Amino acid sequence: MCEQARIVQIRDSQKIMCRWFAHHVGFRLRDPIKNKLDEMERLKLICKVTEPTEWVNPMLAVQKTGGDLRIYLDPLYLNKEIKRQHYPVPTAQELFARIIGKNW
């Protein structure tokens, strides 16, 4: 696991399973995708997982006009299963009350 990995807690549910098939990757994009993923791993944006995991997200790679690749993950199913942490969002009135009399 990555050193600074963020842990997402998933609900205890029996319905968690792989619900999709892997996207087909065209032959000409395989090497650029591999290079992009290696670069992202080197920058510690992602980490390689070599063992079975409880969850995966489908990945899609799109070639931008400049030739670079953009990697997308589809978190649709994951978002439905996440245990959400609830933080009360302060109102504008509460924020203004905090900064009254403060010097910047």
C-alpha cells in the first residue's frame, strides 16, 4: 500500500462485487497508458496493487489533442457504497461572525 494512501471505508454489504467488464484498450494506446501509469506511480499519485483487492474502479484513458493521455476512473459504484463522514458546513453568517474584528 502507498505510504500516504487514503482509506475509504465501504459499507458492510454482501452486494459488493465487480459489476463491469474491463474497457478495451486499443493496441496503439497500450504503451502510452503503461508509461502514464508508471509516471503517476513514480510521482506517488497512485500505487501499484499486485494482490486481490475488495474494490476496483473501471479506468478509461483518453488521448488529448496535444498527444498526452488523461486517465479517468469511474467511481459511480464506489460512491454508492462509501460510508460518508458528515461534517456540518458552516453558514455564511457563522463564517462572518468568526472573522469580525480580525486583522489580516
